[in-house]
Amino acid sequence: FSDYSSNLYRDNENYNLAQTVVNNTAIGTGFGKRYDQPVPLINIRFALRDYIPHNQIYWVIVKMGAIGFFAFWFFFNSFVAKGTQVFMRLDDPYLKVVTLFIIIAVINQMVVSFYDLQLTYYRSMIYLGCLMGLLPVVIQIDKDQKAHAEPEPEIV
């Protein structure tokens, strides 16, 4: 019964978010404003229930509208594309694993954010930000390694 109630709550919440997007398509509602609730939600023990839904991906489009939603996805997709490009150029297996971990962590964060509070959960976002900040470091380490590498001897 509790799983059914939880799923029903989230379905109602998603419907409410969809209705809010219909009413505020281009620029969203803005942060700090409640999303519309044509279907009343039961009271749960979460002080920001009317402001931050479980589905954080829908939350982004509700708060920032289609324009902000596009910018949000452009940023994360560009990061994953850059990470993949870096991954393909690396020779060091350790750096390749670190880069792959970073790429998977970003994709994972977006997938999990569709189902639960992740984009507003400071611990996971600080961790993700630190991982994303490692990509330029990996690039620099790779450049340094290639600059200091001894040239291979010619085979005659």
C-alpha cells in the first residue's frame, strides 16, 4: 500500500508540474514560487513540498521554462560530449578510467534526478561539481605526460 501511495503522489506531482509548464512555458515560474497544484497533494513532511518536487528534471523546466531547460541540457550534454572527446584521446589507462567515471557520474546524476531530489541535494551536487572540475585537470595531466614523454626510438 505504501508503494502505491508513493507512486500515486509522484504521479499527481508530475501532473501538477506538467500543468505548471503549460501555464508558464517560455520562462517558467522562477525560483522561490510554488508550482501549480490543480490536483491537491497530501501533506508530507517536507517543508519545501510546494516548491521542490521529486522529479528534478521537470522542476528545471517549471522553474526556468523552455529557454532555461534548453540551456541546462546544453551545458550537461556539452560536458558529456567534451568528456567523451577527452576519453577517446587519452592513452593513460588510469586517466581513461577517471574520465569515464566522470562521464558516467554526470549521466547518472541526470537519470536519478528524474526520479528523486538530486539537483537540490547539496551533497550530491558538490560531489558532482568536484568530479566535473577534474576533467580540466585530467586534460592538463595528459598534456604534461605527453610533453615529458621520451620519443620512441626509430626501428631501422
